[in-house]
Amino acid sequence: MLDDENDLESLGPLKVLRVKGDPDAPTVVLFHGYGASAFDLYPIHEVLVTDQKFNWVFPHGHLSIPLMPGYTGRAWFPIDMAALEEAMRKNDFRNFADKDPEGMDIARASTYLMLEALGVPWNQLILGGFSQGAMLATDITLRNEQSSKGLMILSGALVNESLWKDLAPKKSNLRFFQSHGEYDPILGYANAKKLEKLLRSSGLLGEFVGFPGGHEIPAPVVQGISRYLNSLS
């Protein structure tokens, strides 16, 4: 089982876990969530049912964060846990929507350098992630002048709303996949639907899979990812 940082390789400034498939197939880059690691989303590629053998890259967050005594996780940018807990108490996630999260600029820069070192043309990249990894994937997808082949937003959230609203129409040829738990206690469902509305009103086509659950990737989402990847092949 892969669970050791010795299994990672350097790609630009980041460590990544790579799975090589068909050289002619697209490459899926999946960014993990806060407190997880490159190994967290790795099992997804083993359970998908796809027509092509995709190439996979699972980046390892550049920030090390303490989880509990003796344990650390990785992240892409810090989270103000006090503000998040206050928003959860008030059931109000809107106050995060028009902010560029502190540290996101560093994550963007590192990610672009990693993708440059990867050397895969943007039109053969499918970018995605879970939670804050989904926010990062959406942000770099919309900001880049070139269009990626796809975007997968798993339990993500709307940030940088004004900027994304301006940039999204330029990606109207992009098809996305989005999923979110209806009872997600961390990143609210309403915020996810607001992001979906922004993308659709900008001309993007996509599928939204809502499910009666929380901050997770259940079987219906795995099935939806398989469906989405097959639609891009």
C-alpha cells in the first residue's frame, strides 16, 4: 500500500504521486483537501470504470499542518478555523465567497510550476480536487489563458466570486463535473449551488451530483466521475 513520502516524486516545487496509463490518454490532476495528502484521493483511480486508461497525478500539499500530537497533514493554504466554525454555527458560508484565501497565491504559483514541469498540454489536462483542492483547481483553471480538457469540483466552494464571474465566460467550451453533500457541515451546499449557477450562467456545461450526505465522496460521485471522464474521451 502506498502511504510513505518515499513513494512521491518531485515535479517542479511539489511532490506528487503519479500513476501512468495510456501515453495518448489525458492526464487527471487531483488536489487533496485540507489536512489530507497525495495518498488521500489515490484510491479513486482504482475504482473508476473508464474506457481509457487515464494518467493520474496526485499532488502533495506544500504546507505541513498539525492535526493532533504526532500527526501532520498537508494543505494548499491555511484555514481560519475560528472563522469557519463561526460560519458553521451561523449556517453562513457566503462571507467566504468573494475572497482570495490567504496563501492561495502561493499555492497557485507552485501548482503552475508543477504543471509546467509535468509537460502535458493544457488541452490534455483534467484538473480537479476535493474541498480546498477543488477551490484551487477551479481557480487555476479559470485564471489560465489556455483551456483545460476538464474540471472536477468535489465538495468545493465559491471563492474569488467577482474574478471568477469575469473569467468563466472565457471557458464556455469547458465541461465540468461538480458534486456536493446536501448536509455538508464544512462547506455549505448553498454555496456549491451558487458556484454551479455562476458556471452555467457563464455558458459552461456540466453535471451536478448532489447527494444526501456530508463532506465526502460517496459511490454516486465515483459513478459520476466515471461517467464524466468517459464523456471526455
